[in-house]
Amino acid sequence: TGVPASMSHRIITDLLKKDMGFRGMVFTDALAMKGAIVGENNCVAALMAGADVLLSPSSVKGDIAAVLAAVKSGKISENSINERCRKMLEYKYALGLSTGHKAVSSASLKGKLNSPEADAVNRKLVSAMITCVSNDNDLLPVRDIDRKSIAVVNIGEGKGNTFTRYCGKYADVDAYGTTGAFTATQIASIEKHDIVIAAVYNDKSTSVNALKQLKGCSGLVTVFFMNPYKMSKFAPLDSKAVLLVGENGELAQEYGAQAVFGGIRVNGSLPVNVKGIAPLGACVGLVKTRLGYTSPTAIGFDSSLDKRVDSLVNVGLRTGAFPGCQVLVAKDGNVVIDRSYGYVDAAKTRRVNDSTMYDIASVSKVAGTLPGLMLAYDEGLYKLDDPVSKYVEGLKSGDKSDITIRQMLLHESGLTASLSIPGIVMDTATYKGRLIAYRQRGANTIKISRGVYGNNTARMRKDITSASESKDFPMKIGQGVYVGAATRDTLMQRIFDSKLRQSQNYLYSDLNFALLMTMEEKLTGERHDEFVEKRVYGPIGATRTCYVPLAKNHKASEIAPTEKDNFLRRQTVHGYVHDELAAFSGGVQGNAGLFSTANDLGKLCQMWLNDGNYGGRQIMSPSTVKMFTTTKSKKSRRWLGFDGPDTENEAKTPTAPDASASTYGHIGFTGTCFWVDPDNGLIYVFLCNRVNPSRDNSAFTRLNIRPAIMSAVYDAMK
């Protein structure tokens, strides 16, 4: 009807009180505002509409007189005034205010006002009010992030804010910021990007002019963090897409970034007419295409979940189970826990953050090798019951020629668990006696792990390793340790020649996945690391997931170190893969070698939950995803490549006991894991480097932190 809500009988009495059954106190908006002015006295109108408390009247003395006159004339009954006074007194008595003034403790006030439940409401409100008023050529949500360079340009704030950080959770972005004007050099740099996301935080003339400086950018997206009325100052706009967030603050910036990249569904409508920008009611719907970020309470978890996770992790930090970690929990496409704890090493040199990369050890089997195999299967390059020898030359003769791909994926090939890498790479001419002993004696003084000692005179073979880089040894696997094709060939030949066990019952083996990666490379004609980075990690925005990270321009300061290797490499392994088979293969191997973050692994897991789709791209077919994640062994808890819960022996299950039988994932030796529970739409990722400084870490085994946190998640769901 055009009547302000504070003076509307239809809203306050008919809708709020009668239809919705509200019995509490009804406060008006500030009555001195221009929008609250009506033909009659607005305090009288608000009381007649059903309001109980009149806020900020324009003239207190005159408004009281107007109310008294309305009561005297019978327009407002004296009884209705008494009812309002009685309601106010009831609330004061209920709050203990009848015994005198009680000062509120400011120390606890922030926590009371910002409860998890209040935060959940705020998140819903901020998400719901975001409005897309234009979107030329469906530029939003941003797609194909692996094929486009993206700039985030903050106008009115610096570049290191919440908006930039959350944009960085989705893609590699170059950040810029100004509270004045951009330099010519900055503009030239910004204009080189395929997509420029301009975030505007105020309507100052400097901000208006700064946005105009970006008119030459080809893919300009403008995000306004302000009252919609203020947007008109920026008209006309040269933007390809325009988003209105409506206010500025950490939550607003967080959800603004999610709206740009498809972390939330956007369907708000412009509440006012903005001259030169868009009319009242303008609304362009945007779909959700990627993981979003919210709070546990907003998704329906118990509000104590984050505190329970904090408590469990802090026990691990105090007991030395690990120096630091990342924990991620997502449900129904939304991340509810995304936390970093502690330090990257036991020496506490740097704190862990959400960009810290971890050596994920055997999780590489399912996060690295398996996606490559799934893609190759998608393209019809092999069948599960084909013999691996059909594609791997070294298996064509001998006792392994009939082993199938399915058997290797299920670890039912009969292959032994692993190779003894020291026995292969150490030169027998450099030592006498035993290379490895199980008690300290003679030359066996180098402690490898508890009860295992290496010969202190043993040195690496010079025919397959080198202390310096050369044409034959181009791959660095540690300070002063280089390997080459001959090294990997030697290791693979040992696998080809290894003895099979008599039984083909389940036995977890690194060798299965070393052979499967070799097969994948033969089928695709590409290096495994390049294949999966191009076809999987790039398209989903897993920009911090790769093999040999130091060779991919990641700095050592971005990576958590692993163990102090006293025997082979004789140094703290930092930026190079911990696993010895993967390391001496050059850092890329089917059983290990991948580095990642919890956030990146969450994207990979969500892609599988989305039947192979992420960010609007179909990475692999739904049928392939379904087959690999639902085909279970008849002999063990294994899926095709994936590990799963032990439903018959709770004491041996690597997951929480409450995990559904359909859960799939893997654990890694360095203290890592991820699990996907499709029945509950749940993703859980835990990354740490529990082997720093040593694998002799009884605290980690005793604490059993990985399933403990997972159990807390299921408890919070109940």
C-alpha cells in the first residue's frame, strides 16, 4: 500500500500478531527518518498499527502531546496504552530489572550478542540480500578459471581483505587495492586480465573515479558493498556484470566472493529504483556451482561443533601428536569447518594457514592416480578386467601377466606391500655387514625408526643417483640428491621382478598403484602429473595441488616439512615427497607424491559428490564416478582404489564408527585423510605432518585424532 511498515496495521497487527502469532514487543524503525513521515502524526499512526515501542520520534514533547490528544479524543483507547505499559513491565520483571539497575558486563556481551545462532541468521540474511542486476553473456558465476586470468580490484580498501581472501579460495587471483586513484602502471597490469572483479566499498568521489579508470577492462564485474541508493553515483556503468551486496563487513565480503564464484545461489531482487543502473525489482538468478562457506549452525549442526574440533586438535598439539594441521568439514555443498591450527613444524617456525601445502602421502593414490585412471576409463582406454600386462611392457612375461586392473585397484593382485628402497639405492661396496639392523650394534647406529637402525658407512649408488644436477640426473629430491630416468627404471624393474605372494587375498600394496600409474601414462601418452593437473586440478580450482611443488614455483615457506631423514637423504625433507619410492622415482609416483591443502581436497571430493561436475564443468562422467565409488570388494572393505569403513570390525575401521557403509576415501602415512559420505552429503578432510620431526610418534597413534574428529562431526549432526 506504500505505508511504511512501522505504521502499517496490515503488517504489524494482521500479519505479525494475528497470522504469525507474535506476542513479543514490537519496536518501530526510527520515526524521525524521512521515509517514516506520514500525513498524520507518525507516533499516533504507529500505535494504531499495533507497535509497542516508538523509537526516535522527531519531536518528543510534541509527539507525546499528540498521543495524549488521540487518547482524549478516543482515537486510541486508554486500555491499549495500559496494555503496552503492562507488557513492558512484564519483560522488565522477567529480566530481573525490577530490583534496580544492573550493569551488563562488557566482557561477555560480545559473545552473547554474537552467538552461533545469531551468526547463522546473519549468514542467511546476507546471502539472501545479494542481488545480481546484470550479467552479460552469463559471465557469473565465473567459469573456466583454469583458462582465465583473474584480478580482484578493491576500490576504497586495501587488497588484503576478506573479499580477496575468499576469492582466492576459488581461484588464483591477482589482488589490487586503492583508496584513491590507480597509477597508469596498475591500470596496464589490471587490463591484462581476462576477468576483473571490482569491489567498491564507498561512494566517495575518489571511488567513483577509480571505477571509471577500469572502463577499458574486457570482463569487468562490479560488486557494490553499499546501500543501493548510493550506486547511482557510479552511473553509467561499463561493467559486464553487476552485483549488489548491500552492506560492507566481513560476512558481506565473504558472501560477495561466494556469489561471484558460484558458492551460493543468488536470487535477490533490487529493492529500490537506482537511476542509471537498474529498476526496482531487477533480478538475475545465479546458480550454485561450487563449494560455499558457512557456519555449522547455519547447516543444522550442533553449535558446539567448532569448539569440539578445537578441543580435540588442541589435545593433539599439546601432546605433540602433530605440530599443526588443517581441518575441513563440508555438508550438502557447504564448508562448515575450515580451520588451520598450530605450526608447520615442531620448531614452530611458521603458523599453519589455509594455504599451507601438505605432503598427503598415500592419499595420493585416490587424489592423484585414481582421478587419472577414472579419466582414462571415461575415454574407453581400458576395461577393468583387462590384464595390466596388456599396457605395461614389463609385466608381459612372468607370473604377473594375468593380474587385472580390478585386482590391483582392490589390492588383490598378490603383489608384496612395498619395496625396500635402501636396499636398492645404497651401494653395497660402501658398507660391511647389515645395511639394516633391528637393534643398535656395530656400524648400525643411524636410527631410522623405533627398533630400526641403518649402517653409518652406507652411501647411495652413483650410477642411479647424483649429488649434483646433470643431464642424466635432472630431478632434485632433496638438498644434494638428484635422480633421473635410470633411477625410476631401476625401481620399476624391481617391481616387475618382485615375487608374488601365493595368495591373492587382500594385501594393501604401494606396488599396485605404481604399476597403475605407469599404465595410465602409457594409455594417455602424457606424464601423469601434467595429465591430472590439466584435466582435474586446474578446472576445479585446486591451485595448490600438485606433484614436485618446488618445481612448480611454490616456495618452501608455503609447504609443511615432513621427517628428518637421517639415513637416505640425511636432511629434513621439505618440499620433496617423504615416501621413498615416490621420491627416488623423481617425486611423481602412483603410490605417493601429491601435495595439497584441505580446501583443494574438499573441491575434489565435492566434484565426486556432484557426479563429476564442478564449477559448471563436467570433469568426468557420472557413470564412471558411480562405478568407482560404489563397486566394492567381496574380500575386504575396499572400493575400486578407495578405502572404506570396516563395517565388521569397528576397532579396525579408519573412519568414525558412525560413517555410512557407502563412505569412501583414504588415509596417508604422514597423518592425512579424507572421507566422503554420500549418504549424508558429508566431506571430512584432515591434514597434518605427524612425522615431523620423526615418524616415532606414539602420541598420534594413541590419540587416533582422525576418526575422533570425524566422530565429533557425526555427533553434531545428530
